[in-house]
Amino acid sequence: MATVIAVIGDRFIRTKLLRAAVENELATVGDVDWLTDEHVWPDTPMRHDDEVSEYTGDPSQVAEQVATADVAVVHMAAMHRRVLESAARLRCVACARAGATNVNLAAALERDVVVTNAPGRNARAVAEFTVGALIAHSRGITAGHRDLAEHGRWRPDLYHYEGVGRTLANLTVGIVGFGHVGTLVAQLLKPFGCRLLASDPWADVTAIAGHGAEAMALDQLLQRADVVTVHARLPSGSPPLIGAAEIALMQRGATLIQTARPSSLDYDALCDALAEGRLAGAVVDVYPEEPLPADSRLRTLPNVTLTPHIAGTARESAEEGAIIAARCVGQFPRGESIDYPMS
């Protein structure tokens, strides 16, 4: 009897990319029947509800797609309880992303369905984006381009001593969260000569030192860093890691880079600090509501660089997500220990 594999990608991690990775992994496995679909995200926004978040597609349609599947390989497809319950044969959901928030893990566990994720699949992309954002913002590239290209303004003030940026070799960069992304940020910044600080209660102090960073508590890091870049993942329901009290500890004239989950930051407190001029600026890539609403305060501030959640969007991120998901799919029928089980 053939194994039935449902593959649902989107316009970032294409269905053909996921299927090719699984086919390569299962080259020595028996017959496979394929069920495929492709969602139109990011051209249409991801969705959220009380059960799962950051999902794509209509749950009823996804349920029909996976109804006869033994394995589902997805990126952000809706995997609600009703979807899982509709698939009597389903035994594995391989999710090609780190935060499998589109999968109801409790329902999967109840049905003995193994769920896997792909941690670190976009770490390199996010780390490189962070370094690029730091350079573009601190050296006036963003401000200079915006005024020259959009308004035809030549900015002599960008030459004023009081307003010019600083070379990276003279910056102290605080890395909040020292997992896959934070580690790579340190590796990329070290050759520039930055002084590196790191705060992560779960990271090994020796490992942090090995990457050229000094480990310390969050409040100490905030007080000492010229630039704070956030890469921590918080447990669901946790208060923001960087709130008003934490921003108040930051140096006057410091910069914040936000590429982590929206729940890690109090955006109102950030806007207040930017509007008051206490922070020199910020680079923000993720938001509590996406796409960013037209009336967002962030849009009104001249000292913030806004990007549309693209920090992790390199081709290699999509390819790595597909490879990791496929590897987990291959491990399941072979009875091997699965690399990244979530349920």
C-alpha cells in the first residue's frame, strides 16, 4: 500500500521545493502517492484565531486536502484540530518553520501525531539582515536615501559632527537572545571590531565567550549597549521582554533592532521613546499586526526604519526549511530518532 503524503507550500517555500526535498529523502522508500496544494501567502496575509496563529489557507479546504494522508509536509498551512481529526491515517506533520504556531500541538498529541519543526532554518538570513540594518541605520544610508530619492532633499545635516553615525568598530552591540540567530550575529559582527554583549539565561556562558561576547544580565546589557538587537523567543503568554522599564534603562541615543517575535517588544513604549528622542532610532521588521496598519504610530516617526517582515526571507531559508522537514519525514518511517519533534 502506497504512503500518501500531502504537501502544502506557498509562494515562499514552494510546494515543488518541499516535494523535491521529500522525494530526495525517500529515494529508497516504497510507493508514494502525492496530494499537493499551494497557498498564495504572502500575497494574502497570514491569519490568526483562538486556536492557532500565523496560518494560511481555509481550514476546511486543508482538511479535505489531508483527509487521506499518512504524512503532511507544510509551511504555514492551517492545521487546526478539525484538520487533524479529519485525517484518520495521519501520523506525522512536518512543518518547515521554527515556530509551528499553525499546528494545534495539543490536538496532535491527543491523536498520537508526531509534529516536527525546522529550528534555525532562517538564522543566517536574519543575522545578515541584522548586520545590514545596523550599518544602514547607523551610517545614515536609510535616511539619506529616503530624503534624496523620495523628496529630492540633499541632507547637509548628515555631515554635521553631532548627527553623523559611528563606525562599527566603536559600537557596543547588545545581543538579546543567544540562540541560532544571536550566535550568528556575534560571528558576523566580531570581524568589524564591535564590543559584543549577550543576555540569554539559557545560553552557556562559556559558549557566549567563545563567540567573543560578554555574558550579562539584561538590565546590564541595556545600560551599556549603543545598539540592542533582539533575537529571543518567549514562551506563549509572557510579558514583553523589552517593555517601557527596559527601554528606560537604555542609553540616551541608543538604537533598537527588532527582528524577533512581536510579543518580545512593547511597541507603544518604543514609539514613545523614539518620539521623545531618547532613542536615536530603531529598525523594525515584525509587528503585532501585519501588514502594518496605515494608522500605525511607527509610520509617523522619522527615526525608524520599517521593513515588511523580510529578515528571514532568503532563498536558502526556504531551501533549508524544506530539507529539514524532509529529513524528519524520512526518519519517521525508518524508525529513526526524529531530529526536531514537537509532539
